[in-house]
Amino acid sequence: MENEAIQKSGKARKPKKRRWRWLRRIGIGFAFLVSLYVAFRIIYPIWIESRLPEDAPRIAFSLDNTLLGRVGIFDATYQRVMTASGGRLIALRPDAAGEPVNLEAVKKLLEEKEIDGVLLTGGGDVDPAVFGGEPGDTMLVHRARDDFEIALIHAAQERGIPILGICRGCQVINVALGGTVRNLRKEEEMKGSHLLLRGHAVELEPNSVLSESLGVERLEKVVSLHGQVVGELGTGVRIAATGPGEVVEAIEADTAGGKGWIVGIQWHPEMTFDTQVQHQVFQSLVERARKGREGR
């Protein structure tokens, strides 16, 4: 009888032990996520700021309002490469100039924030309605961000402020200048050549600003993660690089009066360790931003 009671008692305790074990694991996981958030959103930015001189060019850094954009874990990559290039990132969100988006308000925002350059980063697809494209097969569309970034591009272009677009940023530059976006997800062969982690080679136009910035006419491997790409070129937009299947991999345009430049890249130079070549594009943005500030 005594053994029976002990056995029953042991069986009764097991579920309770398991419950506490799972609660402990959940607690540890939650604490880890909180620590990660604090590290990336508070500690890391403070450390980054301490490495920059006070007169570092101020680069507007466009972000979205989604949960992924708010958490900002991926922002650290851009912070790292821009700091190494000598630029200070100033985060702006779609509602930074009020809602709905107003071009004059965005121009005023650039003045108030003393912006010297603009960095447009990756993210969801551009809304097809913006450029007259076909709906469907789009991902993470954020129309407020589209409208804000298009106004930001126009305002920066008018003031001669240099602009660099990465991945989605490349596409939205083309759209802002009257071009379209091509959906590679509807083209199986092209999708398999561009939406992949192992990357691919890129051919740069010999006389392009991008080729001049990087100092090469070919990159053997770039980090390629785009399901969409530049379609019909916008007004004043020219091809700066192509990839497999002659897909546009980079574009260029001039700002007002030729005082600055606009460069859009479909791949992710911030994700490569090829710092001696591919990271040169970030340094070019900062150098142009500094010269533009001195000339204004």
C-alpha cells in the first residue's frame, strides 16, 4: 500500500514538473528576445554614435511602420556599414512628415533634419497601383512607405541631395522617376537565378558612376534576394549593371542641375564581407553628401 501511494504521488508530480520546465524555457526565451531588442535598439546605436564625429554627414534612413520595421534588428547591418563609411543615419518613417504625404512637408523635413543624403533600403514590394502594374503575387506591400519614399526622392532630387537605394530602394527610385517594376516571381527561370542566397555575378557598365565608385566592371558574386526588379526605366534613368538573363541589377540618374547623384542597386552590398569593393558605394554616398553640404 505504501509503495502504491509513493507511485501515485510520483505520477502526480510529473506533469507539474513538466509545466514548470516549459514555463522556465519560455521565460528564458522571452528574456533572450528582450535582451536582443535592448542590445540592437538601445546599446548598439549609442555605441555607433560614439564612433562618429559631430560633423558626420546626416543620411536619412527610410524605415517602414510594420512590426519587422519597428523591431529593427536588420537595421544594425546598415548602421555598421554606414558608420564605417563615416555617415550618421537619421531614421525616418512614413508618418515623419505627417499624413497624408505632402511633398512640401517632406522638403521641410529635410531642412529641419539637416539631411545631406538619403538611403533607401530593402523591404516589401512596391504597390503595383503606384506604377500601373498588375495586382497579385506581391508581398508585404506598405503603401504609406511607398508614398513617403517617392516624395522623399523628389524632394532630395530637387535639392541635389545624393540618394542610394538598395533592393526595394532601387525599385522605388525607378518608380518615383516614372518607371515600372518587373515581377520575377512570375518567371520561374529568372526567379531561380535572382532569389537565392548563393548569389550571382554582375556586369557593370564601364562608364557608369557605380563602376567608377567600385573601381571594377564585374563582380563575381553579389548577395541577391530580390523577387522583383526594375522594369521599364523611368525618365532620366540609365542602366548601371546587369545580372543573369540581362536583368537590370543597378540604375543611375542625376539630381537637379547635376549637383548630386542617384544610384539604385538590386543586390545587398551591406551583407557582403567584400568591404574593399562593394562597400565603396556607401563611402561614395557619404563623400557626395559631405561635398553637397559644403556647397549648399
